[in-house]
Amino acid sequence: MSASNPTRRNLYELAVHVGVALRAQGWTLAVAESCTGGWIAKTVTDIPGSSGWFDRGFVTYSNAAKGELLGVRDATLAEHGAVSAEVVAEMATGALAHSRADITVAVSGIAGPDGGGPDKPVGTVYLAWASRESPTRVERRYFKGGRNAVRRETVVAALQGVLDVLARRS
């Protein structure tokens, strides 16, 4: 890892903290990703030894994949759209049900440059965290910048949220 690339270094350091926190509690993580396309899983698997605390990742970019791999209901997608609190909650609980993980994070958003609208402009992202011992938590966030910036900030928010859930357990 190059010290001249602070973006990569910061993601790496955040993932290291997630791994340390998960190991300390004996938990494993699974991720369900739409707008990040596997970036969260890539970030955590960059960490040596992550196989001890990372179970699996689901990249469910299409609505069909969300249903087939995570059990997101067609009715939820039709009523609320893929970028919604309801869908990411189902993604997070679906990842929990289809893995051996103790905690999951799910993300779905509009990274741009197209696809936004008045109610959900480009940069709108929904994140959800689910665990086997607490209710699913959902957040709506808005990230500024181009496609890559929105996706990167989503990875940061997803991993920080994992740390927040783990800190509440301590």
C-alpha cells in the first residue's frame, strides 16, 4: 500500500479496525452490495487474515439478483424501488439468513451520473445493518461528488456503521 494514496490507506485502516472489532467479539461479517458493486467486500478482503472474520459478499446489482440471492420481495421492489429503506432492510436480513455471519451490511443507492430524481437525487444511498441479536438499523445518506466519490463514501459509511453496531454491544 502506498502512503501517497490516502484514499486507499484510509479505507484499509478502516477495514483493519472493523476486523479487530469483529475478532474481539467473535463475530463474522457478510455484505450485500448494489451500488458499490463489491467494493466493500474488496476492501475487507484486502486485510490479511480477513477469512477469520469475513464470511461472504453478495453483489446484487439487479433487482432479480436481490430477489434470487437475498429474498428481497418483488412487492417491496415494486412499491418502494431498489433504492429505499425497505429494500436495504430486506437485503441486510436476507444476507443474514443466507450466510453464517453474525452481522451484515447492505447498500443500495444512486451513484450517478444518471438515475436520480427529485425524491432520490444522485448521491442518495440507503444503508442497513442487521445482526442476529438486535433490530435492523437503516439510514438514508446523501453523498456529494461524482460516481466514484459516492461509491467510496458508501463503503466508508457501511464499514463505520459496522463499527457503530459493534460498539453498542460492548
